[in-house]
Amino acid sequence: MSEERSVFSKIVSGEIPATLLADTERVIAFPDIAPQAPVHILIVPKTEEYHNVVELAAGDPDLLAEVIAVAKSLAEEHTGGEFRLVFNTGASAGQTVFHVHAHLLGGALAEGTLAGA
Ligand code: 5GP
């Protein structure tokens, strides 16, 4: 664990407010503060042990599966069941928060966004 806690850990603990759209034993989800699609939800493991999806897949594949299951469930509720799931991995790929998280994106994406195209 780094001494500097991530912004997402502060959301998990309630120090930073967020509207929780899902809250399981190990995962939370809330709207991105700077949405880049009509639906833009972050799905975040409560632990900050894993910095990116590669570490998460290697260290706790069941937790990665839970992130994806929560994404599916939220997509059924918010995007008609079809969605894009993005894990930015590394600063040059656009990652700014090094506490693993999935971006659930639904609806038409704006130009020059996470879609990358
Ligand atoms: P990354 O760039 O690391 O893939 O994604 C981090 C995301 O976290 C960004 O899309 C950013 O808008 C979002 N974000 C950063 N700080 C906050 C916050 O305090 N609240 C919420 N809801 N989203 C945040």
C-alpha cells in the first residue's frame, strides 16, 4: 500500500462524496466526475492493492470477474445491456488514477475520448 491513498479509496471511505450506483462487499461503482459518454460509470475494487487491470488479473481474477459482473448488471440498468469497458493501463494510455478501475461507457462517445479513435 502506498502512503498516499488514492482518490478512489477516499470515495470508498466516504471522505470524498460520490453517488454510489453499486456497492458490493468488494466493489463500488459511481458516475465519472467528467463523463465522456452519455453513460460513464467507474467500477472500482475497494482495495487499492492493484494499480491496474494486469495486476488485478494476476493477483485476484475473481475480483476482476466481479468488476465485470457489476459492469454487466449496471449496463442492463443504464445502457440497455450493451456497453464498452475500458481499463486505461499506464500514464501514456491515459491512466491518471493508479487504483484499478473500469470505465463503463454507454451511448454515443464524443470525439477524442477514451474510445481513442
Ligand atoms: P483514468 O484516467 O485513471 O483511467 O480514470 C480516472 C477517472 O476518474 C477519470 O475519468 C476522472 O474523471 C475520474 N475521477 C477523478 N477524480 C474523481 C472524483 O473525485 N470523483 C469521480 N466521480 N470521478 C473522478
